[in-house]
Amino acid sequence: MDHDATRIGELEVPLPDRTDARLVFIGRIRTPFKTRDDCPRQGSPDGPICRIEIDEPYRPGLKGLEKYERIEVLYWLHLARRDLVQQSPKADGRATGVFALRSPLRPNPIGSALVTVIAVEPDAVLVRGLDCLDGTPLIDIKPDRCGYSPPAALRPTSQ
Amino acid sequence: MDHDATRIGELEVPLPDRTDARLVFIGRIRTPFKTRDDCPRQGSPDGPICRIEIDEPYRPGLKGLEKYERIEVLYWLHLARRDLVQQSPKADGRATGVFALRSPLRPNPIGSALVTVIAVEPDAVLVRGLDCLDGTPLIDIKPDRCGYSPPAALRPTSQ
């Protein structure tokens, strides 16, 4: 399957050559999916266990993560084209806007997944529910917003 | 409230001076929240209507978005420190890892929100459920993964 061809009806908008913000990769994701054709279209709660490896300086950031069953993972879809603003996933000439698709091809190719935590290790998190390629760069991990109450000091205002 | 002070027990890890990937802002978010103290701790489904403005080249990407009631919004927390790997939200000396918090202060300060679509206009999306500052740069919009079925051509393999 050619993941990089433009199909009939698709709209290309070249990505501007500027950097509005810079990302630093904080680890990488190990999955059994070695090619883009191997990746499922969406992660499944009974999918294979994948290992999210955290680079050394960020490992203290895992403290407390074991309290959560579900986490949100953000990652960089490093192989994806960034210039297809309308896409035709069925290759049938009908195009849909990129913001109405969860396609990996996006102006800012960030994937987000909600996954189930199997184990938290000192340098990694084992999860089920990912659909990304082996070696995908990691951007962030957060607790799932459901089941999360923001801890906070009292505010000076009545907010 | 001082949003930039380091509190007792917090762990700083300076962000490396490298760019692993570059983001291009594709619009901005208009909210009634003019300062960080104005922002609610989490967005609420009955919160105020906010306007997500899309820059000109990306507006065709909205085609089809009106089919979805709930969307995921990714945005750049442009005022946030990036070096606090353990944080003490209650300022009580007890620190939690950044990956176990939904704090805006993160190595890659990307906010994610699930919001309700009120209207899709040619150059903007009106939504409820955001908690970010007025003027926050927009990174991406996707349909909520619940209620989304990936459209696709048949694959050559049995996947």
C-alpha cells in the first residue's frame, strides 16, 4: 500500500517553512507493528502489550502514575505527510477535511491514544491499546481526564 | 498567584536545546479567560462558548466536521514552563511526577481537550468545554475517538 501518494480529490497545502514551537522527544514507543501496513486502524483495549520507554531525565516524571488505570499518550507520527488538508481515505474521489479524520497525515502529525496501564516500571510504562509503529517518538503522557481531579492549593480568589 | 515559581520539593530538569520536531500553529483559540488565574482547572461541558479560529490555508480541513458532536482539540500552552519534571500542586512539599498530572507545565506543553461542537463556520469552530487562555495557539482538531469509524479502502492484506 502506498501511504504517500496523493489520491484523486485530495487537497495539498504545503506546510510553511517556519517553526512556531519546538518539540523535544522524551522517549519512544515499542510495539509489534513494524510497518505502516501492520498498524491497526485504531488501538484496541485487548491489543498487544506495548512498552513506552522514557528517556533518563524524564523518568522522575512517572512518580504517581501507578495510581491511574487509563492514560493519554501523545506521540509524533514521524513518517506522515503534513500537507494533505483534504483526504480521500477510500480513494473514491470524495474528500474529507483533515480535522474530520483521525488520519496520521496532518499539519501537525501528533497522535493521541487513551490506553490501559498494565505496569509502571522505573523507565517505562506497559500499556494496551496503541496502534502506532514500533519506534514512534514519545511526546507526552497524562492521566485520562476521566478519573482525574486536579490537585491544587486554595486560590486567593473565589475561582 | 505566581505561576512561574519553583516550590519546595519540585524537581527541575532543564529542557535540552534541540528541536526534534517543529510545530506550525494553524489558528488560535478565543476564550473569555484573559489571565492564567481566570482559567478554570478543567473545562466543563456547560462552560462558555469559545471560538477556535482556523488560519486561511487550513480552513478546507473543516469539511465534514459538522458530522461530529465531540472533538478533540490540541493546543500549545505557550506560557508554560517546560522544566518541572516533579511538581507540588498543593505547595505542601509533596511532589508528583508530571506524567501523573494534567498540569500545563510539561516538557512538551500540549493541552488536549474533549469539547462539544456548537457550530462549524467556514473559518472557525464554536465549542464548549475549553479551559485555556484567550489567544492560545491551535495545533490540531480531530473527531473524538468514540463515535469515529476510520473510513478506508479495503486493504490488500487481511488486516
